[in-house]
Amino acid sequence: MMIKKIKKGYFLMALSVGSIMSCQSCSSGKDVEEAIIIPPKPVTVEDKNWSFESTPTWADEFDYTGLPATDKWDYDLGGSGWGNNEKQYYTNSINNVSVGNGLLSITARKENMNGMSYTSTRLVSRNKLDVLYGRFEIKAKLPTGRGTWPAIWMLPTDRAYGDWPKSGEIDIMEHVGYDQNNVHFTTHTEAYYFKINTQKTSTKMIPDASTAFHLYRVDWTPYAVRGYYDNVLVFEFVNEGTGYKVWPFDKRFHLLMNLAIGGDWGGAQGIDDTIFPQKLDVDYVRYYKMIDK
């Protein structure tokens, strides 16, 4: 849509899909160059009660030995702080990530690397598994100790609506070691995210989160993002039908699993250097396609 100068004595209203802009003259006779943005009316999104295929379309059961399978996983590498002042350097070394005895282990260590004081791994499915809607199930046992910050989460592959948080984030599981056993499920969007304290989030106390395996799950459909811990619903964020600022979850996302150390949240009460090494252990990751209706 173009907005043009409107001379006195004339009135112009320009219409486009999703917005209305109007420019009009005033009694002073001066040109007016003013746009009034009227947001699109909310669209009612129907819950069609989508179901999911019973057999995983993609899975890693970690029934092998060595580094994670290269046809399923890639890495984010480095020690930039990752936007949260984190203290670890992420590697693809077998010292930080390995598969054996039926488990994936992401291990954080107290060691210096490239100016950072800790090492760990951030494993990603980007360009290996990028999906629009579906169910993820991850069975995991969490690390413990002040300064640990494990996460199992999802990010947009293409960032169609812009950089974070505009294109969205889904946190299937987050945990900070100084708040033991309190596990968080959260979504972030431009309208709802933590830096403006509007994030959509739920927490659940899991008394043995760091000593036993638990099932962390997301069911993602056009209607809602729903989170389940051990198959119990703990979170629901419904599509309000008002566009991408609230609901950018109509583009493909990928999965991430990492163990951060310190940072704005994880390190809010410092880091206990006596706890290392610490591990995020994963029994399996399974993805099930949504059955479209």
C-alpha cells in the first residue's frame, strides 16, 4: 500500500488485506501526512482436535555408540554468550556429547576454552529435521547444581517474521539448578516474551527431575501449543488469530537440546564449581506427524 500527500478538500481511504490506512486534510488547509493503522480483526481459529500418527516419522533411540548420528543432528558452536551472558563454550567434542548404553549425554565441564570457563554442547536438528506442526516426545534426566541451565526447545528454521522473538520460540523443558525440580514450559513471541514480562509459561514440580527420566512432550497444531510432562497437560497457548506477533507458529521449526552454564537466568545465583561435570541425559527423541484435517 502507498500513502500519498492529501491536499485540502479531499479525503482518501486506502484499503488492504489486514489493515486500513487513512489520510485526510484538516481545516487549517495544511497538507496532512498521517497514517492511522487499524489492526486486522481477529480470526477465529477452530480446534479440529487434530491427532498424530502412532508411529514416529523421525526418531533417535540412541542405540549406538559414539557421537550423535550426523544424519539427524548438527551443532551450534562457540562461546558468544548466546544472548544471555552464558559462560560455556559449545563444542562438538565427544568429551561434551556422546552416545552409549542407550543414552545421549550432553556433558558440561569446568574447563577453559577460547576465553570461556566451561564447555558443553548445543545439539540441533536444523536442516536435518525441520517441521510444521506435530508431536515431539523427549525422555530425559536433568542435571543438578547451581549454575546449570538445561533446555529442550524449538526455534524457527527460516525466521520468516524476523529475528528473535518475532519468529517465535517453544521451550518444551527448561530448568535452572538453583531452583531444583521446578521445570518450565514456555512460549515466546513478539507480543509475549520474557524481556517485557509477558511470556506464556507454566511450571511443574517434578521431585526427581535429576534422578529419574521423565517424558517431556509438545503437541503443536494450528490451534494451540500444548505441553505435557509425563503425559499430563501442564501448558496451553491458544492461537488468538491476530497474526504473527502473537502466533508465529505457522512456519517450520527445529529441535535443540543443550546444557548452558550460568547466564542471566541460569547464573542468577552464581555457579557452584564443585558440581562438575554435569549431564543432561536423553533416552530418546521421537517426532510424530500431525494428521491433517
